[in-house]
Amino acid sequence: MRSIAENAQLALLLEVTATPKPGNVDRTREYPDLRFEHFMAGAVGASEGLQQVEAGDPIGASFERAIEGMADQRGGNTQFGALLLLTPLVRAASGGEAASENGELTPERAARVTEATTVADAAAFYRAFEHVDVAVDDPPANMEALDVRRGADAVPAIEERELTLYDVFERSADRDGVAREWVSGFPRSFSAADRIAALDGPVPDRAARVFLELLADEPDTFVVTNHGEATAREVSADARAALDGGLDPDALADDLVERGVNPGTTADIVAAGLFVALERGLVV
């Protein structure tokens, strides 16, 4: 029987094997400097951090360790956002903040985990940016000192303002889809899990379908960061067309990879959804 941490790793692997996921690396499409093998290595490298959070270690330190291990490959950032979602979900699945708690993984339990994060968790999150380059949006004018791209240099400002990791994400939830999941009980992650469980066929095929559904439903914030709001809305419209049969999903996937348009936040949420589904009994 797989451990909770192993289910998280399996979720990462299932996500990258799903195809087509327009704009994202999968088993048939790659970028010149970001390949399928890098995602496989990233999932393996994250194991120690995932095991730590399952065992009850702090969220922030466990996440930083997972990122340090993930980054031990030549592709760079493969699963930063996915691990940011998976780390609290693994803790919630292992009993949340109460060691005696057991039962089904729920949004309420996941919310209790994120709400209980600390200033030390926030500091470790910032230090994780020392291990890998991550594309992020510019901070608001009054938050330059908290720019995550400063990495460990921003920790004194975090500590001075006594910001928990939940507080940090609350400040960016309006423009970052992963942060929004963190402060709202992971609604899209749990919805994706329900949808994956309800579909038939091989799990990677279900994940690819859910990826398109999520992308059609909401513009990807990673695309917004890198290419602007108009492109993100265009990609969502194309995903709807692919679902409706008006556009070949494989053609869309080829086009987005060629243009370098990567809906990475949507892929992160699919990985989280796969984990929740596995924890709730999805059989592979």
C-alpha cells in the first residue's frame, strides 16, 4: 500500500504523463530546455520533503526540502506550484494539525492546515526561491520588500511584519491561482479530484480532459504573468473550442508549445486533484 507521500509523487507523475495538455510538457511534447525526463526526476527528487510533511514536520521546511530535491535536474522549475499545493494537502491527508484526527481528506481539513501556518513557514517558503528560478508577477507597489524573487533576503521583512505563510498568499490570491487555492480551501483542486474520479478510462487521459476543462473555465494565472491577460483569455477560449470539438486538442497543444505559452497553474491544480483523488480511493 502506498504512503501518502508516495501518492503525492504518483500524482506528479500521472500529471506529466497526461496528454494532450496544451502548452505543457507531457510524454509527447517538450520544450528544448524543459523535458519530460526533468519532470520525472523532479517528482523523484521531491520525495524527502513530501515524506517530511507527512511525518509532521513544518509545512515551510518540508516544502523547501521538496523544492531543493525537485531542482536536482537540469530543467529548472518543473513542479514548484504543484508542490506548493501538495505539501499542505499531504499534511491534511496525514491528519492535519491534530495527530489523532483521521478520516477523509476534505477542503475543511486542508484549510485548517494552511490557516495554521507560521512566520517560520513563510521564511522557508521564501528560501525555497534560492533553489530554482520561478516566474512570478511583480509585487504591488507597497510590497517590494516582500518580493519572493528576493528569496532569503526578504525573510527579515517577513519576520518584522510577522507574516505567516497564509498571510503571504492572502496578499497575492487576487492574481495567483495557486495562492487562491491556498486561502480558499483548494476548491478547484477538490473539484478536479471529483471530476477525475467520475470519468472513465486511463487516469492520464482523465487528467488531460480535466486540464482542458479547468483551462476553459478560468484563464491561467501563469499565462497572465508571462504573456498577459489577453493571451490567457485567448487560451481559455481555445480550450473551450477543443472541448466542444471545434479545435483539435493536439493541434492546440502543438501551437502553444511552439509559442511558449505554458498554462502551468492549471497543470499544478490537476496534480493536486490527482492526489486528492488517489487519497480518496482512485485506483490506477
